[in-house]
Amino acid sequence: MRAGADVDHAKFDDLDEAVAAMREWALKVRAEGPPKTAKLLKTFEPKDQVQARLELSSGSFFNKTVAGIDVRGDGTFVPFRGGVRREELDPSKHDTPFDLVRETWEGTE
């Protein structure tokens, strides 16, 4: 899990446990409230900011499987797959974005 500059790692015995922890962390980050609008060369509203990135990964550096959730500053959860080449996934056909992460992960095994 990455939230700002903080990075935490955890190991889990199975996928259910990992997805449950991901959901718990995501809800905790969202409960902290939105980040402030950031003004650099451009203005970044909370909806444009990734407040935390939660990912499941396994494998080697060159053959890594990655799927996870971005917690956006507006409180939305955006599922994705891939590490360097990240692809946002459409969760509309799933009960929760976490179900889509589980399904994506199971499809890679």
C-alpha cells in the first residue's frame, strides 16, 4: 500500500485475506477525507489525485502480476491491472471494485 510517501508491505496466505485487507485499507483512507487541492504548474482537484494505491503483486521483476485499487481524492475506488503498463478496469458489472480485482487476479493464475 502506498499513501503519499508512506509505503507498507504485507504478506497474506490467500487471495480472500489479501482482498479483505485491501478493502479495509481503502475504506480507512477514504474515511480520512479528501486531500487539499494541489496547485503546481496545474491545479489538481481531489478527484484528479490518487490518495492511495493498493496493489496485489507476485512474481519476478520481469514477470510480475499486479492488480489493485487506486483510492482517488474524491473517495472513488478505481480498479486496475498491470504495473508499469497500468490499465484502469471498468467495475460496472461487479458488486464492488474489489470483486473485479479478485476476478482479475484469479484470471492470471
